[in-house]
Amino acid sequence: MEQRINELEIRYMQQEQTILELNDIVCRQELILEQLQRDFGMLKEQFMAMSPSVSCDPDQEEPPPHY
């Protein structure tokens, strides 16, 4: 009986350690995801500023000067 209790205690400690490690990983991933979202937003703004015709309706565009 005592051996079973010891095994359960060991298993519990291992699971507790695994939970802590997974929590750290999830926290780091959340920070990375937030940074990626900010970076994506900045890239999207830069792209829209460089190429406004991509964001406009083709019918609203002025024809090129050679027409």
C-alpha cells in the first residue's frame, strides 16, 4: 500500500512539473503571438500605403495616363 502511495506521489509531482512547463510554454507563445500580430499590422499598413490600388475597388481607379 505504501509503495502505491509513493508511486502516486511521484506521478503527481511529475504531472505538476509538466503543467508548470506547459504553462511557461503557453505564456511565451502568447507573447510571440502578440508580437506577430503587431508586426503584421505594421506590415499591412506599410503595404497599403505603398500600394493603395490593392485596397481600392478596380472600378474606382483612374485609368493609366496612356489611355
